[in-house]
Amino acid sequence: MARTVEKTGWAPLPVRKEPLRPAVSLVEPGETVPDQALVDQDGKPLRLSSLRGSAVLLTFVYTRCRCPSSAEDGRVLRDGSARRQGRTAAGPVRLLSVSFDPDFDTPAELRAMPCVSAPTDGLDVRHRATRGGGGVGARLGLSLIRDEKNPADITHNLRTAVIDRQGARQDLDGNQWAPAEAIAALASVPADSK
């Protein structure tokens, strides 16, 4: 069945006098990441502020995602060379995967994530998978579009942040990082960063 498109008119796009601004203000490198109440894979409350004193690699996930890169933090733990580099970290390291699909990603679903139980080869790494992080996700640049007809289909970008021991966002070059780069970024957070 052939379809045709008929041109019915033409009009120039209006010129904006002011640049578009994001709906929320983004947390810039060096700024404190806002505190947020979350629920971890054991059903226990967890606040971002409770991780202060640790360098944190924060990623956003949903367990039904078909993107291979949605398990970025799992790649960090499974990469042996990255774990060895991480031993140079000046203090504890935390990996935090925050689900942006809390209706489906129950604590049991989060516990089933492979990266939650990945080996750490003696590195002081504790991984927590949490749910309910939409607010902090938006502040760190996470964008979501939920399919109204199929709630399991969420179009999203990839966001990863390194948070220093005082809770400030540090920079990790985009989301095309290798595990060794993520561990090096964590290891570069000083013991008493300010």
C-alpha cells in the first residue's frame, strides 16, 4: 500500500529571545548533590547523605532495561584491573545504582541484579541498589520518557556521577567511560576532599 505525503504549507520557526533552560537546575561539578530518601535492596531506608565519608559512583538503572550499558557499575566490579586500581582509593568506595522504575524495581528485583553480588577482590566496595531516586536523577541530568501504553518501556539517557566524601559532585567524562576510568575517578577523590 503506497502512501503519499502532501505538502500543505510552510512557515518559519519563531526565533526565541531567551535560550531554553532546563526544567530543573543541574548539579554542577563541585556542588553538593541534594540529599534524597531512598529504599535499598533489603527494603531499608537509605539517604544519600548517609554515604558521606565514602567516594560514591552513582548510576541510574531499571532492571527491565535492555541496554547493555545500563549495568555500568556491575562492569566496574567485574573488571579485575579496575578493582586492583581501586585499592589506591583513600578510603571506602560505594557503588550506588538508583532505579528510576520504583513501581517494578522492588527490593527483591534489585537484590537479583548481578552487580549487587559481584566479587570485589578485597576492595572496600559496598554496592547498594536503591529505588526512588527520580529527583536526584533529574538534578544530575537523567532524562526519561515513559511509554504510556507500555510502562516497561522507558526511553532514557545514561547518567553517572562520582560524588566525593563530602557529598559534592565530581566529574566523570560523560557516560562512555571504561571501568578502569571510573575506578580511577573514585581513587582520585582525596580522603579529605572539600
